[in-house]
Amino acid sequence: MPDALQFPIIDLSFPDRFSIANLIRQGCVDHGFFYLENHGVDEELISKVFEQSSNFFSLPIEEKMKLVRKNHRGYTALYAEKLDTTLTTEGDSKESFYIGPLADDLNQWPLEEDLPSWRSTMETYHQKLLSAVTKLLSLIALSLKLEEDFFEKVGALIEPLAFIRLLHYPGDLNSSSEEIFGASAHSDYGMVTLLVTDGVPGLQICREKSKQPQVWEDVPSMSGLHSLQILAKTVLWNVWKAVALSLVHQDSHP
């Protein structure tokens, strides 16, 4: 039986920034993932986000469809997406809700009378996550042997296209005998992905995506509230291609 995956834990409050930068480099080269802690997103807020997310996905489908996705914001229904287009299945067994940059006025929001404090909770969450990523990017720059303000200097933090994606995996509601994934195999786009979970297992990674047959490894489940650790994945344009490939990953939630 293979050893369980061990990802580095990156403490954003640790004073020795060069040591932390080296751990980030190790995590990117070895796995493409690492955990974040002391990131500034507090336990109470994360709990509230999960609660409010559940409240939305519990609405009747006709209510959710009033906020169907446009301009990459809003609701995406069950089976509407299939990240791995080589699959013959109907689609991924998940529904989602996209929230984009707060300043461009393109986001869609549930009515306050239907879901009180929903919008304010998500706006606060967006701001807190963006702050955590800003701190992380300076460490990633150091891990690449660059000046720590490199990404700020090149304009990466000017009106960043930062998105929250709320995800709900209701389980396999299809009676078909075909294997159904919550999120089929894919590589992320953008600079950094932060994954906050409730501890339910399902995430898998494939470290050698060109090798056949592909070998998928389970990522150990860890609640986002356990030491407030957030799973992070770096993509960073093409810059990490010198040292690591963009990891293919999937969620095996049915």
C-alpha cells in the first residue's frame, strides 16, 4: 500500500519567509499542492460560508435557476459541466455558484429576504481570501528566486480576476451503472487555487498525467476548520513549468 500523501504546511505568519518559500517550492515540485494556515480567514467566517452555501443549494431548482450563470457569475446546475470531455457520462455530479470580483457589478445575488446576510458573508469571504492570496504570492515569488514584490510590480494584483466557486456534491442521483465523478479530471487555470473543505474525502491527484495508465492518489481529508488549514494549488501562468507540471486532479465524490 503506497504511503499517504504528505503536503507541506505553509504558515503565513512564520517569520522566516525564505524557509517558508522553500517549503512552497517543495510542495509545488513534489505534488502541486500545499496546506495554508494562519491565513487570516477565521473559523467563524468559514463556518458561516458553509452554512450560507448550504442554504442556497437547498433552495428549489426553479429558485436557483433564476440566478443561472452569465458573465461567469451565478448558478450552474447539476450535470451541466463535464471537466473531462473524454468521458461519455452525462456530466459531473455537482452544482456550483460563481462569485467574481466585487468591483465590476456583474455578480448575481440571492434576494436578501430569501437568504439574509448571504451577500455580505460572501463579500467578506472574498476579501479575506484575496488578502490571503496576496500574502501567499509574495512567498511564491521568493520560492521562484524573484523579488517578493515581483507580482505586484508586473500588475498581477491590479484588479485581479479573483473568483469564489461554491460547490455542492449531492451524490450520484443517476441510476446509470457508469462511473460518475463530482468533478472529473482537470487542471486548474489562473495563478492560485485555494480549496476550503468540510473534511469530506474525495480529492485525488495524478502526478504523472502523461503516464498510462494514470495513477490516482487520494488526498487525505482534513477539515478546513482543523487548525484552519486551506489546501492551495499553484498554477502561475507558465512560470512553474520550469520545475513542475500543472497537476491533474479530480474529485471522486459520486
